[in-house]
Amino acid sequence: MRTTTRRSGRRFLSVAGTLALSVTALLAGGGAAGAATDSATASVGIQDATLGWTCVGPSYNRKFAFTVNSTTGVPAGSTWRFTVSKAGYQGLQVLSDSAYVPSASGSTVQVNLSAPSGVPAATTVTLQPVYYLVPTSGYNTLTLSGYGGSVSYAMSTGNRPC
């Protein structure tokens, strides 16, 4: 079933044409700077790290944690951002089990993390967030994003992984 009119069809085509021209202009205007970015990205391998989550600690006191795993290594200077959807009452902290990604503190909604010297190949770094709220109603979405993509977990008192 076709519900578009002749006029809306033309409007759609004109928008599509404008977008195509904009993309062409952006790609053509990249020049040497665009080529440098592409070659740098290709040599680093932007998805060499895999982000995930796990539970850490003894069986009687398991805690939620994120993981950064890389089979080929993470380049020096790589960064991640831990965020929460509901602000806590005090500054968030992320505790690391590795010196490759040092523990860090931040605001009530985010913590910035980095790997100043990189992470060697075949290494898993565990990052445990602390001082975040676990609401009795609704969810608090914990997210780790940066090198390797993004991973989230929606947590509440009824939905706790550990």
C-alpha cells in the first residue's frame, strides 16, 4: 500500500538528493586530512577491544564490574567514559584491577578513564564502578563507552546481575 502523495514523494527525493550532495562534499573535502585519519584508524584497529561486564568478588559478596578485553592490545592514550542515567549522592569511582587503566573518580554521573601506556595483548582489565544508585523503582543504566564500543546494563533492585 502506497500512502505518499506526489508532492511528498518529490520532497523525499529532494531531501535524499541534498543528503547525497552533502555526503559527496564531505568526502571530497576530506583531502589529505581524511586520508591521514583513515590510515591511522586502520593501523590501530578501532574494534580491537571488546567491552563486557562480569561479577567480581567472593560468592557471598559479588559486585558488578565492566571488562575491557583485547587480543591484540589497546593503544596508548585510549579512553573510556563510565556514565550512569541517575545521579548518585556522591562522586562516582571506578576501581581497576590493573595499572594499565588506573582507578579514577568523577562527578555524580560520569568518570573518565584512560590507558596512558596502552594495554598489552591478551589482557583483560576489570573496572568496578562504586557509589552508584540502585533504585527501588525504575532503572539506573550503567554504561561504559570508548575504545572498543559501548556496553550498558540497566540495574534496579529487581534486576541485579550479581
